[in-house]
Amino acid sequence: MTSLAVLYEFFLRRSFLSHMSEELAASLNRYFVPYERLTLAGVRDIHEIFPTSDVVRGFANARSIRIVQTWIPDVIPMLRAMRAAAERGCKIQVLLLDPNSPVAPLRARELGYTELDATRQNVEANLAELRRFARLAGVAANLEVRLYDGLPVAAIHAYDDTIFMSLYWRQTPAIQGPQFEVRKGNSVLADTIELHIRDLWAAARHYDLGGEVGREEDG
């Protein structure tokens, strides 16, 4: 191979490598810059549906648990995990839609129920399970339930520094829709969710776990 041919091949390879470097940089910017922005916003992952096993495992080992729902569709596995947490002294806050709220039949209609009393019935079934749960040893002192009266914005399951959040979709229960996994910290999304939970909790009424649905106490 002549010196000219060697020189030509050198510049050809350098041009190819330069082109590949530019393409790689463009690909990284296209795929990783949006990911970095989501990460900075607090989004750790997006799940296709509610990751029940992950949340149950997180609840069982948590130091604090908060749930914001209209009602909890799959409440039994949650309660099993929360019992283990409560026995260790974990503080649990559950916030459900007031079964007598005028919003309840609207949510039932959006989900496609022909019986518009379905939301109220589901909430009351949850409250009955929670009353039984509160009678277990070590639970009552660490469990508080409140009922909110307002438009549901998001279904939230939070423990320690992890939050799972889904919107309330039409024709689809929140747990069957996409879930945002958010890590608490210095991020706009996490801070907004925290503010939403605190504000809704403060405005909600205390539910007496020793009484019937509809009884109120100052709390």
C-alpha cells in the first residue's frame, strides 16, 4: 500500500469515526436528556399498571405509609403488609373518598358502573375491613383513617421516600392505568404531591374506626 493510500485510509477512518461520534451524541441527547429531565423532576420509573407486589413489599418494611384513594380495590394484600408495618410502630394514614360525597356516583358513572351506588358500596366495604384491621393487636395506635369530600385527582400509595401515583381515568380504575413512581426529594413533582396529600388530609374528616360509616369525631 502506497503512502497516499495509507493517508487516504487514515482520513477516511477518522471521518467515519467522527460521523459515528456525532450520531452517538445525537442519540444520547434524544433518549437520555428527556430521561434526565424526568429524573430531576423526581420520576424514578413509569409502570404500565399498579405494581402490587412492589408496593406490598415496600409497605411491609416501611416506617410511614400513606394511601389516598376513592377506595382500595385490592385491600387485603395491603392490609397484610400494613399489619407487619404497624406492629413495628409504622404510622399509617389512609384517606378515602367520603361514601356520602356527591362525587361518589360521578366516579361510579365514569368507571362504567350501571349501579351509581357502586362507589359508596366499595368505600363502605373498605371501611368495614379497616375497622376489623384496627382491632388487631398493635394496629389501632398506628392507624388513622380520614374521609375527604372533593374531586379525586390522583390515587397515591406512598411509603417512606417512595410514591406511586396514578390519575383517575375514565372507564379504567386508577390501579389498572399507568403509574408514576416518584422519589421524594428536591423535585417539583414530589413537592406538589406532598402538598396535595397534606392539604387533602387537613381538610378531611376523621373516621371513627370503632364506629359506623358516617359517624364523625373531632380529630
